Amino acid sequence: MDFALSEEQELFRTAIRKYMNDLERTEAARAVINGKPDVVTSAAAGLAEMGVTAIPVPEELDGLGLGALDLVPVFEETGRVLLPGLQLETLALAVPLLEAYGTTAQKAARLPKVAAGESSISIAWYEKDGSLFPNSFSCVAAKTESGYALSGTKTLVPVIGEPDTFITSAQTAEGKSLFLVKASDVASSRVLSVMDETQQLAELTLDRAPGELLGEPGHAADMLKKGLLHFNAALCSSMVGGMDELVKMTAEYAKIRVQFNQPIGRFQAIKHGIVNMKLDLETARSLSYYAAWAVENNAEDKEAAAHSARSFISKAFIKAAADSIQIHGGIGFTEELDVQLYLKRARYYENYFGSVRDSRRATAQSLGWHSTATTRDAVPAS
């Protein structure tokens, strides 16, 4: 079976890569580091003009009605240049959750705006000292005459690009439930320090914020688990793009860096290091493509495919970035080179909406290697 991208998808990749080159590649990421977040909005507007934001939205809601495989070239190319933004959260997590669990009115109110690039949606899930699937939330949703009122604090919330809506979680009488909360109804927001300075995370405080129930009450954990299959497949594509760029820039450096009157690429240790990076890249790409295919086609092994890809690629991305810094030598740590940016992004993704350990556990459970599901909480994200 051939899991390679189609000719049309590869042509779309070429168009996106050209746009990323027009943005001067990692300059958008560096602009955010230098306190110029406006570049995120302009870059997102350009992607919307190309139809990227319409890809996963159904045709009847002004989208293109395409699947996870069509997002692969998008996230590979944006991951290649470390493009900041909420494309992953909006297109690969919020949209699948809304499609699967939203009411007709909720879909009609939000998905056409997402397709047009007029709206971005973030996820406010974590709480202080909590984990990916905690037993309870301190954030509570009180029933009101018009719906629900949410009170509590959420942390590690992606806010780069100023999302207008948050999908958040709270405790109800029925259990953990998902809600849609407008950004304008958030009582306060505090920006947090992040290892990857191209990203922005915040702590949000909700004080009786109006919330729309998403899906059935009491099923937030199960809903998030299903949504994370789409998210992990897309995240893998983004990490593969980063790995591909690391291999390219490391091989180019090995050709021009001269030591003992010859390029360092001629030394066996350097050759073997780059070859090993390339081997990991091709394995990661294969796992990524299959995960996207399995999720799009609702394959029987989609859970194992998505989680095994996430666990391998997360570690491979970190190793590729670390090895690239070693081959670059002392200059690899400096701000002038982009290599250090990729290492920070790799570490940022290591525990992003789940850790490698979580993915391995989920893979084992989906394959029936655990007779019963573990009740132990996931490792808290850092």
C-alpha cells in the first residue's frame, strides 16, 4: 500500500514552501522573540488566502472538506520554519472536536469563520499541579438559566495570535465536561515564561464566564482522547518538517566548515552522524504519513498509529536537534544560528498535550498489551 502524498498535495506543498520563503523562513519566529507578534496575524492571513484554514472544515460550512493527509504538507512546511501560530490547535484539535461533538448551531457559528481565517481557537485544559487526565478539576461550571458559568484558573494555554475562543474543561455535576468560552469573557490573563520563546502561553482566570457546553456533559476526557488522535498526527507532521530542515542545514554546514584543510563532512564521525539523522527522519516521515492516513480513514489501528508516531518522533526530533548542535560545534548554541531554535521547539513539543510516556502507554493499551487501563495520571506538562 502506498502512503505517499498525491501529486496535488505535493504541488500544494510547493506553494506553501514558496510562501514560507517569502516570509524569510525563520524570521517570523525571530520576530516573535524580538517582541513583534503582529507577524503571526499577517502570516495566518496569508495561509487563509491560500485555503489552508478551510482544509478540514466541511464543504457545507464553507470549507474544503478534506482530511488529515491534506494537512500533512501544511504542517511539514510550517514546522520546517518554526512558524508561530495556532494552526495546530485550531485546525487539528478544535475543528475535529467541533465537528464530532458540536451542535449544528455551534458549527455554523464558528467553522465558517475558521475556514475564512477570521477565527482561531485555542485549548485551555491544564490546571496548576494537574495532569493531562486529572481525576478532578478545580475549575467548576455552575448551571445557570442560560447555560453554564465557569470559574477557575487554567494554565499553559496557547495564546499566540490572540484566539477569540477557548475550548476549556470544567467539573460539572455529571463529571468533567468541555465548554466553549469567548476570549472576551476571560477575567484576566497572565503571560508565562516559555522555553521556546517563539511560543506564548498564558494563565487564564475565569470568573463566572459564560460557557457553551460542547458535547455530552461528563465526557471531556474521552472527547479529548479522540481529538488528540488528529492533533498528534498533525504534530508529528510539524516535527518531521523541523527534522527535515535540521538534516538539510547540518549537511550544508558539513560541506562548508573546514577543519584540517578539508570539509568536516569528509570525516567518518560526521558522516555517520548525518546519516543516522537522515535514517531517523525517513522513519519519522513514514510513521507520520501512516498516522495521518489511519486517522483520516478511521483505521482500526488509528490509536496505535498516532501514539506510536508521536512517541518515536518526539524523541527523534530532540535527538536530531541535539546532534545538529554537536556537529555545528560551539556556534550551534549561539543566537545567530537557527539550530538552537529547533532544539527549543523540540523540547517544547516533548510534553505538549501529553508526554512520550503517555503516548507509549496509549499505544500499549490500544494494542491490548495492558489487560486493564491504568488509572495513574499522565505526567504533568512542563
